[in-house]
Amino acid sequence: MVAVTKGGSIVRCHYIAACSGALMLIGCASQTPKTTGGLGNELPLTPGQYPGTLVYRSPTAQVGSGRYKSLLVDDAAIYRAADADFGKVEEADKVRLAQELTTEFRKALGAHGYQLAGQPGQGVVRLHLTLAGVKESKPVAATVLRLTPLGLGINAAKTATGQASTLVGSVTVAGEITDTESSEALAGFVATESPIALDLTSGLGGLRAAELGIERGAEEFAKALDRALNRTPPK
């Protein structure tokens, strides 16, 4: 993963419960998250519709037509607890990826016509993102495997099922969606995202898959919101 729109007109979220159920699923996430980024301590997360996702929707949120008009996307945080899933990723890379997480989500939502707020207020929903884990690719092995007939065959099958490519890394993102006035939690998600299995560029560097996962996740989040609101984004 929240409701809103740009392109000259504001799209209002008629049903935040429906929307939050969709936007918290970051597309075709493929691997079971090894951490909830602390969100599991606050919200009763349950398995989502897609593999690799955990989700929450508030059963009591009172949302009327036109209540939410814009979305405030916080600067993404980095999860620091003992169950953070970063392996040997350097601190500087975590900071860079967290910045990319913020940038890509804002860019994707803006490109889909969603109005982005600069501060809390009436009718504003907050999306708080947390970089909770990063799995590095094994660059040489991953690229070589995918360039062999066997590797291509295996990964073509994985693409068809939405699974991650062999030896390719991933990124785990947690997100919480709240009312900026009441601080009520409307929805939450945790998703582990990888690039599509046949994206050969993902094997070119240890963190390239995480970068592509962030890009893919942001775009799928925006698409999920479009589907929930039954709208077509501006071209």
C-alpha cells in the first residue's frame, strides 16, 4: 500500500476499507515475510490474498463518502529491532533503499493521479512505510543460471506463478495506513517483493533486485488502489 488523486481532479475514497484491503497488497509479492517490521506487535495481521503478504483492515473504521481526499506519504523508516531481516546489507545501503522506497511510492501514486498531502489534516490519510528487510542477490550465479536453458525454463515457470527467481534477492516492506486526525489504524500490510523472474537486470548487482522490488511494489500498490476505487488513472 490510502486514497486520493491528481491529474486535475480529486478522486475520493468511498470505501477506505475496500481500498485498504487492496492497497496493502504490494502486487505479486512472492516470499513469506520473515519479519513484520514491528507491525505485527501493533496490528492483528493475517495472510493476504497474494503469497508473501500479511494484511490488516480495521473492522470498525467509520468511513463515509468523501471523507478522505489526500494521502501523506511519510519518509520511510528503517526497522531496527532484532528480527529485522537485512543479512549483511550495509547501513548506507539501507538508508539509500529507504529513500528509494519513499521516492518510488510517491512517484507511483502521483503518476496514477493521487493527490499527495504535505502535512496532516482533515481528510488526509497517512501512509507510513518501513524498510523491514533486504535479501541480496547472488549476482554472477543468478545471471548465469537464468541464461542457461534450464535456468530460463525454471524461471519462466516461476514468472507464471508470481514467484521470485532462483538466487535473486528481495525487499520486505511494512506499511501502516492511519487517519492523520484521530491516528486510527485503518489498514496495514507487510510484503516481501522481488522483481519478475525473467528480469535479467536483477542479477547484475547484489541489491539490484531489492531496487526493482521497490519499484515494482510501488507501482502495484498504486494499481491495487485504482482497482479498489474502480478508477482509471490519467494518461
